[in-house]
Amino acid sequence: MTGGYLLAGVWALAILAVFIQAIRLSYRIEARSPDLTNLSGFPRKAMMFHTITNMDVARDAETQSIRRRMNWLLLIVLAGFVVMWAGLYLSRSTG
């Protein structure tokens, strides 16, 4: 059973790494979008909702390409957690 938990831990770390990449892309999108640029001088959280839904995001092709890549990474994260949940559920029901 320890192997299953080890696999789940490695899987979770991999999904976390993909999520961090998506956050970094969100910050790049914000930097390229004048309406989302942080002008306060204080750090803030990534505006993921705005970048996912394309609210106030620059419409140039490169920014939109970055946004599509970020959305794909977030879909991978979602699918990764569904797969991890299913794997843990199946391992508990059979053992």
C-alpha cells in the first residue's frame, strides 16, 4: 500500500508543478495586458479568473497564444486531480 501513496505523492507534485507553470503564464499575460498591469507597487495574487475568461486581456496574437497554453495547463491540472482521485478511490475499494 505504501507504493500507492508514494505514487499519489509524486503525481500530486507533478500536478503542482504544472499549476505553478500556469500561474507564471498568468503573470506574463497580466504584464502584457495594460488593463491588468499591477500599478500599485504592492504584490498581489495572480488574476487567474480574468486571464482564464479573457476579461481585460490584450487581444494580440502572442498574448492569446500564451492564454491558450495556460488554459491547457489548467485542464491538465484538472484532469490530473480527477485521475488521482479515481486511482485512490479504486485502490481503497479493492483493498
